[in-house]
Amino acid sequence: MQANSRPTPVFIAATVLLTALAQGGATAQDAGPTTPARQHGVAWVAGRSIDAAAISPLVEHNVEWIAQTPFGWQTASDSPEIRLVIEGQVLWGETDEGLRETTELARARGVQTMLKPHIWVGRDDWRGDIYMGTDEAWNEWFASYQTFILHYARFAEENDIPLLCIGTELHKTIVARPQKWFELITEIRAVYSGELTYAANWYEEFEAVPFWEELDYIGLQGYFPLSGDPNPDMASLLAGWRPHFDAIREVQAGAGRPILFTEIGYRSWQEAAERPWEWPEREDDSGFDAVLQERLYEAFFRTFWHHDWVAGAYWWKWFPGHSAVGGQGDIGFTPQNKLAADVMSAWYSGASPQPE
């Protein structure tokens, strides 16, 4: 993309429409007025080399966007150095080559990419706890992060990727040095002409981000607890969403930017409504509950999908391929080969109930 050709949601919607027209999927009369396209997304899991067949299950489930996630490597939450690895040493799908090829294969099937770089912190630390003890260390960290994120901003520009997430769950860095983030956004805008978001954690962070108005979307990692009941019904889940909905709407209205769920997901597990952020232990295969996962997907869509200030969602997580992933007994996050995939596919297709 050229510096003066920054795509807007309308541009992206028009691109999708033209693709559909070329494939005989719609007519000009069917199209109606052009409006911003909602992002029907999943979080793509990088792996080894893929081919076009890996994209087919996305299309079958009406997925039109994937989030691709390369990593920067930080040894500890108080280390000022971020290591940029663009080839070797990491999964092929996280290298520049893998990101580029996946983007091209997906685009050929009408699936766009959000590029969503993350920081991986060692010593069992979490990126939300990244914090430097001195001004000098803060300056070093931001210089290192700038090198990291500008690499991917340039990569996104060169590869016509329409959406870049400039950071993910870096709460303490924002609270400690907000001005650095404003400066960083300016640097990113100078080299990248696409749209920007930031992926804020659901817990405390998204209300505290001061630069939403500088971005195109309010990005939200939406792992809100909804119910402590081991078998909550739909009414309970919808009620559980209400206080979170109100808080999200308040932030959205204040900033005047649409909400984009940069990540959301539920395990097919009996405690997923209470602790949706919790990862499964590798040795734990008990508590499988595909019906609850299905119900949680449905509750999300019923709560948010009819509001025009919601720009889309990316479900965690989607593996390349189809037949051997997820399914009966898998308590992980993927909806693949589970009831939740059908819910996602139906809402993404537009075949969904009207709000009550």
C-alpha cells in the first residue's frame, strides 16, 4: 500500500464485494449501500508450511479474517531488550516468509489478515507485567519495542495487510509511559497506511488506554467471566454479559471508535464460563463440555452482533487443517469439529436470530 492509500472499512467492504461479484456470489442490485464490513475472524495458529487446502475450512465456516501472530522475545518482565526473530528458530508461520505466504494464500480465497505481533516473556512472566525500574531502562525498552513493531508495520505495508495491531496486553507500559505510546503511533503511521488497533486486556486495561482516539478500533481481549454456575443457561450468560457490555459501551462511546474483539474464546470445558482465560493443563482431559462452549459462543453473538459499533471478533483459536483438530474430548479453545464452530459459522453467514 502507498502512503496515501490507507484502506478504510468501506474500502475493505468494497474489496470483498468486488470479489463476490467476480465469483458470481452477488449482483450490484443485491449489494445495496456500501457499509463498513464486520470482521468475521479467527486467531490463526502458526505452524509448519501450509498449502491452499489449509484455508478451505475457513471459507467453509464463513471466516473472512485471520489474526496472524509473530512474537518478540523478552527474557523477563523487567528486561529492556526485545529480540526480533524473523527467520529460523521459530515456527515457519511466525517467520516473515510464513506470514507472507499465509497472507497470500488466505487473500486468494477472500480472507484478509490482521497482523497482531505479541511479546513473549520468559520466566513464566506475563506481558501485562512488563515494567522497567529506571528511566534509562524505559527508554531502552521503548527503543527496542519500536524496532520490533516498526518492522511489522513496514511488513504489513509491503504486503498490503489492511490491519495492524500495535500491541497486545501491555498495560503497565501504558500506565507508566503513555506519551511514549502516542509517539509510537505517530512513528507507525509514518510507515504504514492501513488501519490500527491495540489489543487491551479485559481486566482493568481497556478502560485505562488513553490513545483510543488515535486508532481506528478499540481492540479488546474479551475473556470476561460470565457465571460461576457449572451449567449456566442462556439467560444467566446474557445477564453475566450485561455489566461488561455497559462498561465496553461506555468506553466505545467516549472514544468514538468501534469495538473490535481482537481475541475472544472459550474452552469446551465445564468451568469455561467462570474462568474463560484459563489455559488447559496438558495432562488434564476431564470436564469436557462442548454444549457449554456452544452456549457461550451464542451468548456473545446475541449480546454484541446486532450493534453497529461492534466491528468484529477473532475467535481463539484456529489450527491449519480440519479433520484431526479439536472434536470430542478436546477441552481446548478451538471450536473446530465442535458445536461452537456451527454457531460461529451461522452468525458469520448472517443466518442468525434477530434480537429479542
